[in-house]
Amino acid sequence: MPSGLTYQTNPSKAPILRLDTLGREIDEHGNVVDTTKVTLSTLKVNIKKQKKEPFQHLEPEIDVDPRRNSHFDARIGTNPRRPRRTSFQFVEEGSWSKEAEIIKLKRQFGEAQAKELKAKQTQLAKAEPGGNPNLIEVSERVSVKEESKESIPEIEWWDHYLLLSGTYVDCTDGNTAEGKLNIEKITIYIEHPTNLLPTEPVPPPPRLLKLTKEEQRKLRKQQRQARENYKQAMIAQALLEPPKPIVKMSNLMKILGCEATQDPTRLDMKIRRAAIERKKAHDDRNAARKLTPNERREKRKRKLFGDPDVPELIVSVYKVNNELSYPQTLFKVNVNAHENRLTGCAVISEGISVVVVEGGKKSTKRYQNLMLRRIDWASAGENGDEDFGKTVN
């Protein structure tokens, strides 16, 4: 160890607590020790609170009641912090007089005349050469105006049914009400009139879109799946009895398992009997849905000529050249009109012919296909003889 440096170590001593007669802490020389310590909070909430406390507004303490002072204004109060005043809104010269004129016009002629006058005044104000160039054109300020009160009616609607004359003159002149009131309307019952509000007409239902074949198949599949899911949910809740398994000779061992080997003869007869019953039930359902001859005839009529309950009549007029005078084309026109249940006539002349038919939509469409596409009018009279003067009944 080097000898040039010396270290003096003192043993640590515990501090001695000295108190005076008053119980205060003193040091070795008898002086009072200040024990107040400044503690700072480490929480952010307390730090913010300590920062705000010096800036809090303290209202002045007034020893004397300010209301006793003759110069005190109660509207001002003792709080020196007043709300910030917004910008001034100056009223232009003549604005109130213009508004008064508009109100007068509304009462005399209605709102339409008042709007026209207001529009003319705004146009004149813009066109004035001596206007203030510093004014900036802004949108019109909407001002809330008091609506004109409705005129008091001569008689209220609830008294109209009671007074025979329709006015209050007979009841206010001091005379008795005998012979002037409708006594039949005065009963012991309380009448509650219903409020008849203006009802708007019901909008028409939306028109259904015509689906394609693929969309129709998809919709039917979704409906079948929904019905099957509903049926399975009812079976799972024990609200519907589950269907019995269809046992056939092909799936005998798969469904019954060990039971199929116990008595195969009896089981075979049971399976065949169940198959016969299923086929009979299927035939019965088909027979119940089968149409009678009259129903089948009516169905074919509706398919060919449309619904007879819906009145529908279409008139068609066809102009034909001299080709209608030949027997072959005349026969086609006549027979097709009878088959499609069309009525009308055919006027045949030497240069031009006219065919007029009337009937349903489907029949008219088939007849139009005959007249415009099926008959070859260019080669109609090559192998025929002329035969004038015939008509179609």
C-alpha cells in the first residue's frame, strides 16, 4: 500500500433524536429542526391538477352586499369573465320597410306576388350603379317570420250541427234556445269524432320480373331445400313423426342387418306387401289428380285461345293483292279463321283484297303468322284458276 495517502474512516453512528420541552425536534446546538418536506405526486392526474390550481379564477370577496349599492347592475354580476361577443349584424337601410311591403302583398294577393316583388327588388339592388363596392354578395339569409293567424270562423264546426240557423246570433241575443237548437243531436252519450286524415292512394305493387329457365330451376331447387329443412327441423323437435325407411330386396341387408337372417321368408313377404301398398298409393294419387274429359277439354281451350273470363278482343286488317282470288289461298284463309275461332270477313275485288278478323290475343297471333309467313303469296296463283266474288263467313 502506498504511504502517501491516508484514509480516515469513522464508524457510522445512529442519529440521536433530541426533543425540547414542547416536543419539537432540535439539533445538537438546541436549534429547532424544520421537519416540513415537500412531496411531489408522481401521478399524471395529480400533476395536471397541480398545474391548473394556480390558474383557477377566484371571485373577489365582497364584504358589503352589492345590492345595497345604488350603482349596482344585477345583469352584469360579479364574474369579470364575460362571454366573447360575436360579430355585429348591421341592418341595411330600408330592409324593414321592404319586409312590411311584402307582408302587405301577401295578405292582399298571396305569396306568389310577394315572391315576384322580392325578386325584382333584388335585381334592382344588384343593378344599382351607386351600390357599395365593398359589400360581398352572399346567399339570402332565411328569416323566421310569424305566420298570419287564421281568421276566426263565424261558427265552430262542433256547434254547426246543434244550431239550426248556423250562426250564434240566436243564442247571444238573450232569447231562449227553444226552437233554435237541434234537440235530437243532444243525447246522454259522448261523441268522439274520428280524425279523418288525407290518405294517399296505395301505390301499385311492384311488377314481377320474368325469370329465365335457369333462374326458375334455381328457384324451385331453393324452395325444395327450404321445405326439406323445415321438415327435418320439425322431426328433430319431435313435432313430426319421422318417415319409415323404404325397405327393398336390394337394400335389405343394409337397413335391417341381423334381423334379415332371423326369418327371411316372413321378411320377404312383408317387403313385397309394402312395395305393393306403395305402388297402389302412388296410383291413387295419380288418379285423384287426373283431369276429367271436360276439364281436359277446358284446359286445352285455355291453352289455345286464352282465358275466357278475361275479355280481350283484337281486330286485325290485312291487305292482299289479287292472290286471294285463287281457291287454294282462299281455303287456307277461311279454314284457319274457323280453327282459331276468329270472326270477320274478306272483301275480294279485281285488283286488291282486304281481310278483317277479330278475336283473342293467341288466336290473332297464330293467324298473323299464317298471313305473313306461312303463305307464299308470290307463287300463290301459278297453278290455280281465277275465282272472283267469294267471301269468308
